[in-house]
Amino acid sequence: MIALQRSLKPQLNPFRFLLYAEWVMIATCFSFAIMESFGENQVPVQHVLVLAVLSVMAAILPGGKLSYKLLYVGIEIGLIFYGATLGYLHVLPTLYLIVLIQSCFLFKPLMRWIVAGLSFLLFLVHQVRYVQNITLLVEPSDRHLFWMHLIAETLMFGLGLFFVLKLVSTLLSERQAKEALAAAHEQLRQYALQIEELAALQERNHIAREIHDSLGHTLTAQNIQLQTAAKLWQRDPDQAHTFLQQAQQLAATAMQEVRRSVRALREDAEAPPLEEAIAHLAKDFQQGTGVAVSASVKGQTIICPRMSKTLHRIVQEALTNIKKHAQATQVNIQLSTTATDVNLVIEDNGQGFDPNQRSNGFGLQGMQERVAAINGTLHLETKPENGCRIIVKLPLQNHPERHERHPGERIEISP
């Protein structure tokens, strides 16, 4: 039984508004059954059961093997055909539209067209039976109007099948395209992270080679000097002392190499806090350009090293672009945090630009890539002669490593 349930793999209707439309059509047919029960003083049990089963089947679609899907569609078509033979020949056949909608979720395009053709043929069968039952009740003078109405109805049903098929197929294609785009975006983000990790790995490998080539060579030479001094110590102490001095110099050189390598390996870990880094950037910018800079940090900063580095690079790139292009006289940098987000705002009163014409200019593409790599958002507000404002929002919940600071700290770089 469990194996059977797994093989069926039921799934919900992927588009809720289509499911609601199907239920409205079934409810319309159900209303006719209710009206009939009032007229004949009895409940049309068979019609009610058919419509109840169809309403449940509309909400749950089969998955798994093709045979289960074919059986599902066959049962639906059989129920509609049987219900139409009991009555409502002019109403129930419209439920074939429901079968076509669901077949779009279950089959590939060729099979969808087959279901559409079968639905139209069965509709024609019902139309023939309807004509046989109703023709004798139509006055001869009105028969031409009856036939015109019947032909128009048949054409409208055919067009309805065609447009429903195209509509649902388009919706499915659009949904698949969005899913593929989202998957591609996520893959690109993963590639960006991998590239960053590979760059760090390459740097570490470079440092390892440096240690092997420089420190290893120095220690090997020192070992030789010490071995020579040990051999000469009893015979020629003066010459042995010379070798010991050379070994001491080599030891000093080795210590310098060790310190340099460790400093390179721990460069990111020993980076100053983000507040100090931003203050340093603002101070250097102001001294180099003469532009007044105001930098403030509000709230309690809880930022992991990677996010801190990203924000530092964004501020650095923004100040560089302001220096090159903005012709500003005032720059304002605001960093604030909440329980869930880090917000960075960089604003200047420069000449601005048209973002539609220069959307990839001013280093924005690099900023956007850095922000996207850690699931953040970057928003740009600018227009000609009205300055520029960059708003960055980074989520905190995806970054468990954090750096804390006292709340309310504020850094000001006076003009």
C-alpha cells in the first residue's frame, strides 16, 4: 500500500485561480441539479455524486507513471460523459474544459492536443443527442435560429478549448522560465562564492610556496651552519664562532619570514572593526579631496567578517566613484542595524546621473555583485543635478559569525 501511494505521488493544482474557476463551473452545474430537485421533489443523487467526485479530483492531481495520469483523465471524461447522458446535455459537456486544464499539468504538448481533440469530439456527440431531443420542440419557423445558435455554441466551445490550452501552456512555460531563472541566479551566486573561496585558496597556496622557498631555504642553510660549527668547535673555535654568527643571522631572517607569512595569513582576521575602517576611509577621502564627509554608525552592530568586508568594499568603491564623477561638496555615510538587517546609506550632493542611461556605470555592477553574493539588496536613487543615494540592505540571519559593538556609538568626520 505504501509503495502504491509513493508511485501515485499526488500533487496540488499549481495555479489556485484555475482551481477556483473549475469549482465555479462545477458549482454552476450543481445549481442546475438543485433546481431540478425542487421541480421534481427528489434529489438527483447520481448527478451530485458525479459533481462531488469531479470537485475533489480537480484539487488533487496524480503524479508518477503516465498510466496513472491516463487513468485519471479517463475517469474524469467518463464521469462527465455519464453525467451528460443522465441530463443537462447542454451544461455538463462544458466540464471538458476542466479536463483540458488538468491535462496541461499532466502531459506534454502533444498529449494535451489529443485530449483537446477528444473533448471536442465528445462535445459534438452530446450536441447530436441534444439536437435529437430538442428539434421536435422547436417551431419550424425558428429552426434556422436554433441551428445558428447551435453552430455558434459549437464554435465557441472549440475556441474555448483552444484558448484554455494556450493560456495554461503559457502560464506553465512562464512558471518554468521563472524557476529556471531562479535556479540559474542561485547557481551564479554559488559560483561567485566558489570563486572567492578559490581566490583565498590560491593566496594561501602562494603563501605556502613562499614559506617553502624562503623559510625552508633559510632554515636549511642555518642547519648547515650549525652542523659545521659543531664540527669545528673543538678544532678551530674562532672559525666555529663565525659559522654560529651566520646561523644567528639566518635565524633572524627566518623569524622575519615567519612574521610576514603569519601576517599575510591573518590579514582578514586582524582587519580593524567596520566602524574604524569606514572612519579611516572617510578621513582619507576628506583629506585627499577636501569634500566634507559625515560618517555615522547607529544601533548595535552584529556583523560577520565576510559581511563587514563587503560593506567596507562598497563604501570604498562608492567614495572612489564620487571622487571621479560626482563633483560633490558633501558626502553622508550612515550604517545602522536592526535585529534582522544591516543598512548602509551613502549619499552625496553631486551632479547625479540618469540611471536608465548609465545603469552599469560608476562601479554599480561590482557593488551589486558583492551584495547579491550574500543575499542582500542594493537600491539606487539618483537623477541629473540632484545627487546620488545608494541604499544597501543585508540580512543578518544567514550569517552566524558576528562582531559586536556597544550600541549608540557614533563616528563623525568633521569638515
